[in-house]
Amino acid sequence: MTKYDSIVIGSGNGGLVGALNLAKHGKKVLLLEKHNVPGGCATTFVRGRFEFDTALHQLYGINEDPYGNKGLLRKIFEELGIYNKIKFVNQEEAFSVEVKGFGGVAVPGAKEGFVKTLQAVSPDEAKGIELFQELVNTAGTEYDKLYDFLAQDREITAEDFPCLFEHGGKLVTEVMSEHFKNPMVTAAYSVLSDYAGMPIERLPFMTYASVYFRGGETCNVNGGSQSISSAIVDEFESCGGTFMCNTKVKELLIEDSKVTGVLTTKGDVFKSDSVLCNVNKTRVYVDLIDEKHVSDEVFMNLKVSTPAESVFAVFLGLNCSYQEAGIKHGTNFVINPMIETKTPFDVTMRRTDRDIKGLYYSCYNIDDPEYSDPGTCVISMLSQQTSEHWMQMAPAQYHEEKMKFGTKVLDFFLDLYPDARNHIEEIEMATPLTFQNYLGSLGGSIYATEPNIKDYIANKLEVRSPIKGLYFCGCSVLMGGFDMTYKSGKAASDLMLRDFEKEEK
């Protein structure tokens, strides 16, 4: 029986980077994936002549700042030898936000332009906006440093993270209200909270800062996120790694509080004293490990974890250009403040059963004209959702409700762009149950669990399991999102390499 230095479960972003990093350092690595393609959320699918990206809208951490400093994700990709194998597309504009009935603003990607644009919206609050962004930048920089500390197994102290210890436990709305009140500025500084998988009224400032500290510097990828996943797998295999898709893990094998390997649903056993799980911690401890091997303390810690929200997605392939459809911005947030709001400018976009409160949509062709055939364009739109009511439906009702709610999402979009109605060539929809099926996440959450403070303390700052040889990456570490989960894979695998080195001594 072949024994591996390490087994990685799940080829999502964290698992891919973790597996490649281990293989780059000469380890014999087996990467297992239950789906038929690698990538998790970083995949694409084809309908007709259109290729749709499952989840990637914007990627952070790739660009250089005006002083030539590279983003953290750029450094990781370069170190792993994959940066030059991916064609990144810079997004000059960060996003546009529109509050129906009150106007909108398009924010540029450059940090300086991001702040100046919002200051122009509310000149009287220019100083407050500047100070808020400076605070966000400081906290966000410290947040990025957390990955280094996790990789180095260093204690996280107030001396090293003064801003996070002072402001990290505060809610975003508390810090924001101290600096500005303008509703459009508030909207612009709120909509990206969806990238954290938690409503802004409950979102810790620490997590929020990790999204906004870059200003709006973002990029996309020619060929979609699948091209990143494929590039990583190609490099992984060229380093001697073994990748197996259509292989679902049934059980983690544990002896004397140590991991010894995995058992698949096909009955295959693969042996290793080191396993990296790119799977939600709750699912690992509840579904993949016999409870006799899990301590009461672990189960108690898991109780503070709350599944993050999911989304309802609609994917459109239009047989016209984005100009013909009337679309002007690549990444867009539209808020309907008249639907179940506490105030006219309640900018959260949480799901209601009856109405579409807000819509997040992307038109990939604006930044990348080669994204689809000439004279066509691709649209991806998301509406925040929770899974409970979908899980309670019978199959016939589920399909009926899927079409009904999908029509509401589509009508919301077509109300903005009526010229697109007669150009719909392909359409696909996905509910939280779709994401649950493909990702194996609780409730179809695309960010696993909410990044609340209790979860950080109990789970999200811990890469190692109490079970020796078991490690975690992905959304179980710090937070979800593309660049965050890539970073988690690097941090977790760096820690594993440190542990390998200690054992060899």
C-alpha cells in the first residue's frame, strides 16, 4: 500500500495551493477531489457557446501599488511558479453602486482614486473618509499579517497587532458612523461586506478591513477561475503530486489521537500521517471522524459557528454586446431601499422570501473583451439567500420555486436593462442547494461559517487540529473569498512544513 507524506482533501483554492506548496518542497502528496474537476468555487461550466464562472467576480492581491509593492497573492503565485501561467485582467473600475431612487457612484480601482471619488460625493466629510480609509488600511494590513503568524506558529499579540486589538472587536457600523453619515458613501463602503458572507450590521471591523483596505484594486482572469485551478494542478503534477478526482473521502482514519490516512467511498485506503482538509471543520469532525476521537471541547467550539449566507445565482449569455444591452460597469451593486428597510438607506442586501432587496451582478466582457465570442457578453448575478426554506421543499415545489425566484432576479435585472430581454441566448440558475451539492458546504454557504469574533477565537485562528497530523485550510481559517482561501492554503502548508522539519530533527 502506497503511503504519502501528506494527503489533501478537497481541491478548492486552499487545498490546491496547500498541495502545490507541499509538493514544491519535495513532499509526496495525494490530492483528492469528489467532483470531476478541480477548483471548488474556482470552476467554470459551459452552456451552449458560453462559459460561465461559478463564483469569481473580482480577485484581490494581484496588482502592484504605485510604489511597486506586489500584492500578497501575487507573491504566493510567483513563489509557486504559476503567476506567469495565468492571464490576469486588470479592472480599472472597482465597482458601481446604485441606490434606486437616490442615484449612484462608480468607484475607480486605484486606492487614491477610490478615496477621492467618495470625498467628491460628500465634500464636507472628506477628512472623515480619509481617516476611515487609513484605519481600514492599517487594520487590513495587520489582517494579512495574520497568515504569516499562523504559518510561523507565532502568538498573536496586541504588540504585533495594535489596530486589530483596539478595533477588531467593534462592528463596522460603529466605526463607520464615527467618520461619515452620507448615504451614498455609506453604501459604497458597505456593499463589499457581501464578500465576507455576513450582514454588515453584524460584521466585525477586523474582517471588514480585510476586504476594503486595498481600496478597489482588483483584477479578473482570462478564461475564468478554472484557468487558475488548472494551472495549479498542472504545476502540482509536474512536481510529482498525484491528483485524483471523482474520489470522495468517507472517513478519516485515526489511531491513538493521530491521523493515519483516509478511507474513500469506493473502499480505497490511502495512508499518511499528515492530512490537510480543505473542508468545513464542522463537516470534518461530524461526518468524517468517529465521534469517539473528537473531544468535547472541539464540539463545544463548533457550537459558536454559524453557517454563512448562500446566494441565488442567475447566469446569462446574451447574443449582443454589453454596449447594446446598455451595461456600463463591470461590477455592480444595486440596492432597492424601499423593500423591508429600517431606513431609506439600509444598504444590506439580505434575502427576503418575497422581494429582491438588492442585486450584485458582473459583466465580464467590459474588462475582458475576449471573455466570450464577438458580439456577445456574459452576465453573472447574485442575490443573497439562506437555505432553510429551500431545504424544506419537495422536489416538485423546489423546481417551481427555483423558476419563480429566478424570474424575480431576472426581472430586477431587466428592469435596469430592458434592451437585454430579447438577446438572452442561454440562462442557468443555481440555488443554495446547488452550491451545497457541488461544494458540500453547510446550507450551500460559499463562505462556510460567519466570521464572528467567537468563531475566530474558538476555530478560525487555529490551523492545527487537536488530532495530531490533521490540519485545516480554506474558509475554516480566518475567512472565505478567493484570495483569502488561497492564502490559507499557503499558511497551512507552511506550518505543516515546519512540523515536518521538527519531526525530522
